[in-house]
Amino acid sequence: MHQLLRYNNFLRYTFLGMLLISIPTLLSAQTDAKTDSLAQYNHRRDSILASQYDISDLIGRIIHPKRKKEHSSKRSPITLMPNIAYNPTIGGQIGIKAVAGKVLGDPKTTTMSIAATSASITTKNIMVFYISHNVFTPNNKLNFQGAFALVKMVALDAGLGMTPHGKWTNADEEILANPEHKKYGAKYNAFTFNEKVYKRIADGLFVGAGLAFDLRRKITSSGPNGNVTPNTIYTEKHGFEPDSYNSNGLLFNLQYMTRDNPNRPYKGIYSDIGVRWNTTLLGSSKSAVQLTTDFRKYFSLSQSDPAHVLAFWYWGSYKLGGTLPYFDLPGTGRDVAVRSGRGYTIGYFKGISFGYAETEYRFPILKNRFLSGAAFFNLQTASDELGTKLFERWQPGGGAGLRVLFNKATRTNLCLDYAFGKYGSRGFFLGLNEAF
């Protein structure tokens, strides 16, 4: 019996010894497995991207025709380029832009972080300088979203709401409603700063909070009725200073996200529900509370070619209380990225509350992804102060466009769209990345 116990103790200590010896090996194996997994991911990624062709490949082929193609993983995550754009709001734009895209953690659990900065001038004498970012820490534990902008703006204005004929009772209301959609002009200098921090509370689910400051200075407007414009009528009616105001407030957001790429998703969901509370405690000219909703859904229509995508977008802003200044009212192109409402100028439609819906089909043209195409259709609705309710009236727009692969590593496209709207509104839209 005593010998049996000694034998059992021998086996026990032998097992423990072997376990202690093997722990470093097991840990090393786990590390190697992770390294191998990342290496396999990068290999698969480079294999996919090697079959694609972007503008950098084209430039490289022209400058160094005999140089071998480099792996995408060896490319710089920062791209410096001319900032060329065109749309009916700004006219032609020229400037310089730097964009960056990089995954700051495990690519399988961390969304690509993107950032951009630009300085530009347009043919309509609009000057813009901005810095923006959307940064995800490893495993998406935190998400930082924000932007800073200085703008000298020259804008077109077409009144408030979508009021049909016969709903006004005096000349001022008719000018404010502008049923014939006469063109008014406005100029102002703008300073914008906003920053939000989101914390992941579950897979794909984030809660966030932040601050927003929007300052307008040297506001002037004119049109067919001289200095009497929708802006001046609304501003006087609601007690704002005629040439300047502040919209400063707190931001509270709930976000859910599963999209595979923020620049050009193939699949997944992006949704954000937010409350903005403008308060005089932060220097806002007046208090106001807005609810905003942003929902986007992407369907990849082909397993063999995921670039065939059907995308849906709904963006809305709803007044819960208080009063907003005229040029801060929600409307065409007033989304965060200023990309809604192709077919119209920014602010063409605006309302006390506003809704926007769009669907788009995206498809490859060339097998190497250098050229792709898109077709889209959108609807806008707005409420006003003359009795027209949200969702009561809709205004359509739509068009089609060409996509040129600008950076395959970040899935960035140069987008060229021609879009139509009502009231003779139409135009060419040129910019980086998809509208949504």
C-alpha cells in the first residue's frame, strides 16, 4: 500500500512537472497560431487585392513600367492627392487632400480607422478647410468620431418646406414657402467643431456622447425680392440676430454597426440614433432639441462577386423642442458627410423636421475592379410652419454614375455621378467614396 501511494505521488509530480514544462510551449503555440492566423489573413487579403487595379497601379505602371507590383500591405496607409470635386452647390473645386485608412488592431475584430484633411477653393469662391476622423481602437472598444471645419460659404436657398399653393395667408409666408422655388443667395463664414466618443457595450453596439459647436458669422442673403428673403423672414420671426448666431450643444448617441468597410461596404448594417441638445449654457443663441436617425443596410447580391451590392439609406432629423436658426434647419445635404440629395444643391429642401430615403445598386464593370458603376434613386420630405407635415409630400431625385478604384487597400472609389431632380434641378457630382 505504501509503495502504491509512493507510485501515485511519483505519477502526480511527474504529470505536474511535464505540465509546467509544457506551459511555455503551449503559450508559444497560441502566439504562433495568432501570428499564423494574421499572416494567413494578410496573405488572403493580398491575394484578393493583387487581382485588383487602382489609380496607384496605373500611375506606377506609367512611371515605372518594369517595376513589379508591390503588396498592398506594404503600401503607405496615407494618400496625398489633389482635392478635385464638382457639384451644383460648390461648382468646381481644387485643393489638396490627405486621406488615411488603417486597422489599429486585429483585422477580424477591429474596423478600419479613417481620417482626412483638406484645404480647397471653388469656382463659386467657397473656401473650406477641414479635419475629420473616425478612429476605432483594438477590438472596437472605443470609437472616436469628429470633425473641425472653417468655411467661407456661398449658398443657394429655395425656401422652407414643401408647401403647396394656397397654404399661405400673406406675402411673407409666400416668400418663405417659395412654391416656385426661386433662387435666393446667401453668404456666411462658418466655424464647426464636433467630437463624439463611443464605447462598445456589446458586439457592434456602442453608446456615445460629445459636444458640437456651430458658429455662423457675417450672414447676408439676397434674391428676387431684394434683401427680403426666406432667411430674413424666418430669422426675424424667431428672434435671431440677422448676421450671426451660435448653435452649441450636447450630443447623445446609440450606434449599431456590422458593415465590413466604412468607405465602401459590401454587407452589414450601420445605424445611429442621436439626440442633440443646443443649450444657452454652452453659448447657443437659443435652445433646441433634435432627434436624428441614420440607418444604412447593405446586401451583397453575389457570393462569387461581393461587389454587386444593393444599399439602402434613411436619414432623418426631427424637432423635439425649441428653435433652430434658418441655416441649421435639417435638409438636403445636411447629413454628417454632406452627401445626401444628389440631384439638388445643399439646402434646396429644408424643414422643421426632415426625412431622406435612398436606394442604390452598385456593380463592377471590369473584373479587376478599376471601373464600377452605380444607379440610385432618392426621396425627400419636410415639414414646415404652414401646416405641411412630415411624410405628407415627397420630392424625388435620381441618377447614375461611374466609379474609379482610387485605393484598393482602403476600398476607396472616385465617384462620378450625374443626377436629376424636380424644378429643372440637375448636375454633375464628383467626389471620393460612396454617398453612404
